[in-house]
Amino acid sequence: MGNNYKMVAKTLFGFEDLLERELLNLGAINVKKGVRSVYFEGDKGFMYKANLCLRTALKILKPIKSFRVFNEKDLYKKVYNMDWGAYLTPQNTFAVNASVNSEIFKHSHYIALKVKDAVVDGFREKQDIRPSIDLKHPDLRINIHIQDKECSVSLDSSGASLHHRGYRMATNLAPISEVLAAGIILMSGWDGQSDFYDPMCGSGTLAIEAAMIACNIPANINRREFGFEKWKDFDAELFDKITESCLNKTREFYHKIYASDQSASTLLKAKNNAKNANLSEYITFDRKDFFNSDKPTEEKLHIVFNPPYDERLDIDITTFYKSIGDTLKQNYSNTDAWFITGNIEALKHVGLRPSKKIKLFNGKLESRLVKYAIYEGSKKAKYNN
């Protein structure tokens, strides 16, 4: 137990509960929710597992030092005095990113530059040679977080954000992020125990994430690399062992996942992305217009989709959202239908009463995730939760 240390998993607004549950299910200890973050403890192997398996995490940070800071000079001195040789060599590249919420420190970019200077000057002073900066593809990413006067210095074990799953080569205009897609599906309560349908599938992200959830495939199995793979203490053998043990927990899926779009070129991208994720056999892609469609199965159906917003396409929003409601009502009995929209006004035109409405953000855009329960043999949506 002595090898456990504190870590922080970053997430999107509204996903803290989901991420907490994911971490507990994976075996994290001392799990505690923050805002857009969840704190937890585990060992090195668990850090590898968290990066590999968490669906709703954007980053896994490993705090290495925290101290109080009173001004920029103080910050510089305290970072300068840290033993950076434990994490970096002069031949390595690094990048610093900072977030500040403080009366004293106002500019995160300036703080990042100060920290970079402190690290570089320390090396130059002691070894007469310094590591270089590489903002795009560094060997080490340093994360600085200042809350009032409390400064936390962390190493970013993920590297590029974990929403870069590695399977999505082709996207369309304003695609939904993989982490947002996975979180929405988990929030909708789908667990692979019924058929799933995305009727406006775009580049296929929702259907692919649904297949990974259904089969319990590690979320980031298709990524080319993680930040920790370049760390001095990286244990390749341990990482392989963890990967193998996670892959051994995959399961069979006995239902169907359907995805459709009315654009042939869009559908081709979605099919290619599913192929990259090795999930083609689980997803049935079909070119069709949702508004002239029938339910693809007689069974209970779970629909999750991301309809276009007015910023993205030249459509009449009132008619479009009214058509969504009419189509669900007329052709999709015995269905739980969920969708996310950044056009909150437009929801009034659906003509059905949502049984759930959850505030989320799609990028910077405040959005709503809504659920409409359409039940058997009735033209009305269920009014209960």
C-alpha cells in the first residue's frame, strides 16, 4: 500500500458523478469529487489503468509538489528549487500549462512562462545545458494549478487529452467529443442490454463509444501513446500486463447497434472510424433520413443522438425539432430517446415533455441532454422519470 499516491482525474462539467463511479469500479481508493475533477489514490499500475480505461476522464494528473505562493518571484524560486532532474534530462522536451483562480495571479499564460523559466534556469545553472520547449509533442507535460495562494505542480500522465481515443481519423463539422459521447451514453443508463440507435450519426462517435461500453473495451485502447510512456520511470512490462488484464475483461454483446445518416460521405467516414476501432462487426450503418424512418427493431430501443444546431447547418430549427418529436411519437414506440442540443429554445418545438433534462457543455456551448420516453401503443410520451 506504500506505493499509492494522490492523483487527479479531470473531466467535463456534469460528469463528476460518472467519473467517481468509474474510478470506484476500477479499484481507486480515497475517491473524492471536485469541480470538473475527481481526486483519488492508486499506484503506478493503477495510473496506467486509469488512462487506459476511464471513459469520462480528460486527463490524469500526478501532483508532485504543492506550496503557498505570494507573488511571481516566490513562484519562480519555489519551482526553481524543485528537483527537476528526477523527471527530465537536458535532452528532453517539455511544456507547461497553467490554470489560475486567484486575486494575485491573473494570467495563466504568464504563470506558465514563469514556471518554464524556472525549470530551464535550474538546468542551465547546474548542468550548463537546458531542455527545450515543445508545445505540440513534449516528453513531459507540467501542469500548474493556482487556487488563491495554493499552488499545485503536477505531471500530466495522459499527454494529449484522453478524448483523443485514436480511432477517429475522419470527422465532420463540429463532431461531438469522444468523452462527451461516452458520458452521455453512460448518463442515459445504457449498459448494452438492449438495441442502440443513433439516427444522425455523423462521424459515428456515439455508436462507437456505445459499442465499447457494451463490450467493456478499454476506452483508450486505440491510442498511439500516453504521456507516462516517456517518463523516466516508465515500466513497459507493467503497462503490457495492465493492458492485457483489461482486455481480458471484455465481454460479448448480444444486441444490435444501428447508426444512420442521410449523407453518404458522412456515413463513409463513420464506417472508417468504426473500422479503425475494430468495431465494424457490432455496428450496422445505414443511409437514411430519420424523418422518413421506421424503428429498426421490434424490441425495446435505446436512442442517443446529437442533432445539428443552427450554427452548424442551414435548417429551419422550428420545423426540424418539431419533426424530431413527430417522428419519435409516430414511429418509435417502446423507445427511450436521448439527445443533446445547444439550442435550448428549440426544445420547445419538440412537442413532447422530456422526462429528464440535464445541463451539460458541448465545448463552451451550454447544452441540455434530454430524455423522451415513448411507450408502447400510445402517441404520447411518458410523463414520468
